Amino acid sequence: MDAALAAHVPAGARLTLGLSGGIDSAVLLDALAALRTRRGFHLDCLHVHHGISPNADAWAAHARALAAAYGLDCAVRKVDLAPHRGLGLEGAARAARYAVYAGCDCDFVVLAHQQDDQAETVLLQLARGAGVEGLAAMPVCRPLRAGQRRPRLLRPMLDVSRAEVEAYARSRGLRWVEDESNADTGLARNLVRHEVMPLLERINPAARVNIARAAAHLGDAAALLDALADADLERAQAGEALDLGVLRGLGGARAANALRRWLARAGIISPSTAELREALRQLFEAREDAGPLADFGTAALRRYRGRAFLVPHLPEPPQAYQARWNGELAWPLPELGGVLHFEPAAEGGLAERHLSSMTVRLRAGGERFRTDARRPHRTLKHLLQEAAVPPWQRERLPLLYVGERLACVPGIGVAPEFQAAPGERGVLPRWRLARE
């Protein structure tokens, strides 16, 4: 465990221990409290109150008392499982718990999963037909959410067996609570723990250790697949999109691996092999004007001019949308799904003297625009088509008005009468989608 901390936790890091009050988290609390001075990290505790057991209040009180014995604070967070009911009781509790962890203001959320938990997870994943990533089970350290730098999830006890945990707890005279549901073999993990694993140990007494070791090997394989996908995406990625010609050239399994990695970067974790294959089929075979293709819950794939886009599901913006700028260099427009950035620009930029009266609107249809006084006005629709702006992005593209006149279209340019003159200060508005 000390080695895991040394490898991942820098001095001064803030750690929050997920403290259930059971034997595993009690042992981890004792060990972290002993190591915090030498390792130089800050430690507090968090107990997630699921409200499932009649003993839930008592467990929360016990967790607070455990932490207090080491001079530590323990926050208690009650969660509502209703939004996650479709996942089953275990899945709902886990989803609610991890949502709390992801919102922690710390560098690491530390959990007490140990070697036996790892072996059980491998078997459960194998039973559901998981791929390499799933069979790698629980990594020692990972981001809690894709694209979120902190907090990270840390499991420093994955090389420690349940027997070693129990021996340590007895030797230290620790106190812990027993969750009565741990004996319920109607729950899949408990069935594996109490009935399947003992059978495997009759075949090989070292089954738990060996299965956990296999997870580590599969973790290495998953890392190699990620590295291959990253290299492929270097060639396939075109801004926010994927070049379908490059993706098709990778071939079936390799293209699916690259698509999986691209989706994971956007926070869409672990679609099934069948879902990836169907998504690729639709991307390669759909008409250019097809609507949303594969849907992943929070976003859908779309195709435009030989490229694949991941389009988040957003509520429709107000029909008469209008917003006034208040001087922000980065202006979030959440209703439109992005941020408007104002970058210093010389000739050709939007003159700063116009900014105080600037508002943002959406397309109403029929707009005409030009960026060069020597050329005629053209319809905005044609200009956006020429710039290869996908149709669904045109609907949410912020148009910058000064008074009632269209002054700037991000990605197209600034109208001549609003451009900064030589020597005059100007800005160039750039529209960035929130996921970029």
C-alpha cells in the first residue's frame, strides 16, 4: 500500500477516504493515519449514507466516531437512489456513491477495495462477457470522470488480501461494522464470494491471487490498446471530428478500438462491442443528410462531409434568444453549448469600441453577410455551408449584433463596417463548443 501511495500521491495532496465503517475501510483509515505525516498528505473522510439498511444511521455515526479517534473530520452525505433505479439496487447505490465522490474537493478519493474484491470483479466481468478493459477490473488509480483532472480515484490495497486485512485489524484492535447484506447470496458479488470462489480454490488454492494477477496483466493489455488508439486518433482526428476515411482504413477491430477511445475521452465509457460495431456501420453507410445515428444517452453520433461528430443532447434554446455581453474574455453560453472567446486581433478584428453595445442572437433565417467591402453580401446559409459548419451547429451558432446590424459571425469573420481600423484595438470572437 505504501508503494501505491508513493507512486501516485505527491506531498501536499488532499486525500478523502471513502469510509463505510466496514473492516476494509477501517484498516485503510488506520494505515493512512499512520502514513500521512511521513508521506506529507492531508486526510479527511467521507461516509455515503445510502439509506438502504435499517442500520444506516448507526453506520454513519460509527464512521464519524472512527474518524474522530484519529483527529479527522468525516462528512456524511445522504444520497437519493431514485434517479438510478434502472440500474438495480447495487448499481443504483454505486452510481449515487460515485457521483458524490466525483464532486469531492480533493486530489484523491481513496477507497479500500482489496485483492479479493479485485478477483471477484474479474469473475463478474467475465460472466457478462466484458472485453479487455472490463476484465482489467479496478485500476489502482484513475480519473473519476473523463476529462476531469481531480479528484482521482485511488485504490492502494489491491495487492492486500482479505486475510491480511483481517489479521491487521485484529492485531491493531480495530472496530468495524458488519453490513448484513454481505451474507445475501441473492446479490451477485456475494454469490461469487461465498460459493463460486471456494469452488475455484478447490481447483487451485491460489485462485484469488492468480485471478487478481490476471487483472493486472489485462490492465497492461488495455493500456497498450489505449496507446494504439491514441496513435490512430492522431491521424483520424480533425478538430472536434473524426475523419471517416482514416477510420475506415484502420479495419474493423482497430477502428472500433479508436472509436471506443474517442468516446471515452468525451465521457462515454465502455459501450459494448456490438454498440461500437453498429456505430461504425452507421457512420460508414449512412447518408450524408442522415439525422442522429448511434445514441449514447448523453450524446449521439452524426455524420457530415465524411466526418463523424459527437453531438451532446441539449435542450432547445429559446426561440427569441438574446444575450448581452458584460466584458468577459471567455463568455459561457450554456444554452448554446459552448463558450465565446475574445482574442486580441489586429486588422480585421471586431473594433473594441463596438463591444459595449454588442448582443448575441441566433439565426432567424434570411441573414446576409460579408467580410469584404469589395464583395457583395451573400446569404449566411451559403457562407456556413462553404465553411463546412455542420447543420446542427448552425442552429446554435452565436451571431454578434451591434444594435440591429449583424457585426460578426464566429468562424466566418467581421463585417467591414465593424472591423478595427489600422492601429485600432480589436478582438476576434471564436466559438468553442464546451467539449472541445
